[in-house]
Amino acid sequence: MVYVRVTGRALINVHTANAEGAVGNYMALSKMFIVRRSGSGYEVSEEPVISGNMVKHWHAVATVETLKSWGYGALCNECKRHVMFRSVLGRVAGCKEEFEYLQKCAIEDLHGFLDVNTNIRRESIVKFSFMIPIEELRAEYGSVTHNRVVTMPGGNVPTREEARQRYGVEEAMTVMKREHASGVYGFLCSMDLAFAGVSLANPDKKLPPGDRKIRAKAAIAAMADLLSGHFGAAQSRASPIIKVTELICVASRRPIPNAVHGFYRDYAEETASMVKVSLDRGLVKPDEVRAAVLGEKPITAFKEKGIKVEEVRAAPEAIAKIMEVSDEWL
């Protein structure tokens, strides 16, 4: 059994990871109101955010590609093509209970599903919060002007009449404006991988241990892909320019509370306190908790609480450490 908690911060420059559609030729970022603690109490500001739905989708994509690269075949056709909005296994495969869906698709096991044809659903065991600008620093955003030019078969730019007749547009060059943002973003992920391959409706029904292990390991491995910037919209021309500056990865053999979101200035201290309390109250034993930590502040926070950690120099190293733990415990 393994429960994984991931929190931290990443410097992300010039991203357009979450947009909400266009008004005319202007594409705006997704924005929400953020509450911060201040010297006088609290303050509220509207800032660009990256939705948990966006992050979760790309984690599922990375999990699919990881499983495919490992030669694991229990994936439905929709998830193989990265279409994961809802299940169709009831209609196309005749699934009649939750466990049958788990058997056929690892993503519907890990990320949950709803089949509107059968009304069967599964809660996701992989959960993500919004990525939001940290408490100490607001994110800034502005628009960048892009243009797109159409050409004729001979390579020449068409006249207005040629553009209208061939492409149905009034101009050969279309000008577009799209918002991009830069900031330090906090993130949070919770993965209850003890339930990988286990029916939540009937826990007595479980997949073989080998299937459960490979699915759990793939979910952890996918975090490395995600934290390298493989998420968000417009990746072909605005892949997030990302550097993970702080990261806390905690693995436990027993259930533990969520880590504290990297948004908060004291998230590292609070997360270390959560682990310390879990140990002091006997919720977990010392040999049942492992932590891989990146960044001076998180490392110091855990050391001050007397918690042994694996100090790492990069995010993929932390993910690799947690994968080793899961391989040992599962």
C-alpha cells in the first residue's frame, strides 16, 4: 500500500497554459480571485491560474504514454488517444460494474470515470489542485500579437479576392492577440495509490498485484513529465518555461493528510508539521514514511522537525526516489 503527497513551487515564464476561448481575435487567460494574507489582514486580487482539470488531463496523458512505453495494454481506445472526458466502456465493451472498467483501462482506474450510459462511476484516486501564483508574489500577464499568413499553391501571398475565393477569408494575414503570464506557481497533488486496481464499490475485488504495481508506478512516473512543463494549452508555441524550485514528495504506507499547497508561504513548515504529527500520534511508523525534498527551505523545515529526508537536486530525482519506495512497498 502506498499514499503519495506532492507539493511545491515552480517558476513558470511566458505560459498560456489555460485560456477561456476567444473574443474576436483576442484569447484571454483563465483568471480567478486569489486571497492572500497581508500585514493588515487579507487582500484579494485577480490573477492567471492553471486549473486542476488541465493539470490532471496532462498527468493522465503522461500516464498513458508511460504505460504504452512499458508495453502495458490495459487501456481503452479512448484513453489511448488521450480522449478522457468520460467512459464509453458500458456501450462498447458491455461493462456492467466498476471492477470491469478497472480491468479494461488503467486510466479509468487511476483517474476515475463516469459512464452516462450505465450511470456507473468511480472516484479519482489521483487528485490535483489549481496551480496558482504564490502568496508572496503576484503573477503578471500581457498579450502578445501573433499573425498567420495564407499562401497560394505557388507560394505567393494571395490578393484579397484570391483569399476570399480560396480560403473564405477577407485578408491573407490574420492578426491575433493571446495573453501570456509569468510567475511563481504553487501546486499540490494527492495520489491514494493503495486503491489502484481495487474496486471502490466492492473492495474485495482486486486486480493481480503485478497490475496494481505497474499502474501505481506509472502514475508516479508521470509526475516527472508533468513537472518538466508538459501541460497546458498551446504547447506547440508556448510550452511553459518551467523550473521547479521547491518540491516535497512524501510516500506513506498508511493514509496521511494532504500536504499543504505550495501557494502558502509557510507550506513547507506546515507540511513537515503534518508528517511530524502523523508520526507522533502513531498514525504511521517511522519506517512507513519516506520523503524526497528539493530546495533549501523545505529541507530545513523537515530537518527542524527531526524528519529524515532524501535531499535531491532536481524534480525527476525526487520522483525516482518515490518510485523506488512504491516498488518496495506495493
